[in-house]
Amino acid sequence: GYDVPRLLVGSRGTLGIITGAFLLLRSEPAEDLTLLLPASGPAEAARHSLAVRSTDLAEAVEVLAPALAEACSVGGGWMVAVRVRGFGAGVAAARRRLEEVTGRHGDTAPTDLWGRLCALEASSRAGYRLAGPPAALGATLDVATRLAGAAAGWMLAGHGADGIVRLWCADSAVSHDPDEAALLASAQMAEMGGTLQTSDAPPPPAAGPVAAIAGRVRHA
């Protein structure tokens, strides 16, 4: 049925006035585990990601291509990073279940892995965003992998929850002129009902007041 609380909040008082509310509060999880599941390639990484999603146990699922995994100091092959938060026995049971559905034994990632990922992507100067159906993550990863080609410096990550793949580079000299590879990738994404977008970030500001403000905004 309808989500009445969201309906009333979104109506901004036109459908009724909220005079009281009851909030269900949960304790902060005692454990924060990130499991690294190895994969032989993008196809297997996508299968692992879909299997993890089917369990509803993970708070976050991210596919890491070899260059990105190496940059994060967690290995040099394809990886699926799975974040689980909770309490003692529940986290241990979730880990066993995730390893069972993927058929892989996972290693524990460093606690700051998600921070490293954010920092690497925030420092990018050029990138692509490929958005396809979540169930077609494998096909989207394949398109992104071929788009990156053998170029050095490209980082690739796939979000397991929504099927979005990000491809970025820290080299400000990279151009997004509509070359044959980009046009082909765009056409392939359109065929599966998806999209391909490009982005170019401005270079970081020089030292001074503007740089200080930009830094505070970026880390807010």
C-alpha cells in the first residue's frame, strides 16, 4: 500500500498537519565488517554481486576492478567488497551466508577501505558513468571494461545495488571527445535500456582562501 508517512511529509502540509510522531531508534552497530570476495573477472564479480544482493544482508556492495583494488591496497585482481554491520553472532552468520552463496572465502578488508574509495574518486578529473539495469551489471561491466581498454590510470567500480558502473581517471589531460569507443559504448548501453554519461571535473584550486573553502565543502 501507500507509504503514508512519506506521502504526508512530501505534501508539505497540503494533505494534513502532523501533530506528533513516534520514532524507532536503533543502536549503533557494534561491528563494521567489509568482506573482500575474489572473482576471476567482471562476469564472476557481477554474479557474486547479484548473489549478495539476493540475501539482503549487505549494507553496501561494490565491484572493484584490478587497478582500483591495487590502488586501495587490497590486491590486484577483481574483487567484490561487501559491507556488513551489526552485532557479534549476527555479523558472523552473515559472513558465512555470503561466502556460501558466492562459493568464495572472503578476506577482511581494512577498516578505511570505503574512505579510500571515496578519496580516489573525489580526486578524479575525468570519468564515465554507465547506468544499466541492476540485473545486467555483468553486461555493464563488460562495456565499461572495453571502454577503458588498456589505458593506464583508469579506475573502475560497479555499485552492486543499482547496477551503476563508474569509470574515472586522475589525468586532467584525458579528453571526452566522442571517439569511436565512447560512441560504441553509448550505443551498447542504449540497447540494454541504459545510459552513458561523461564528466570532467575542474582542476583543484590553488592554495589560498578559495582552496580552503573548496576543501571544507568537499569534506562536508
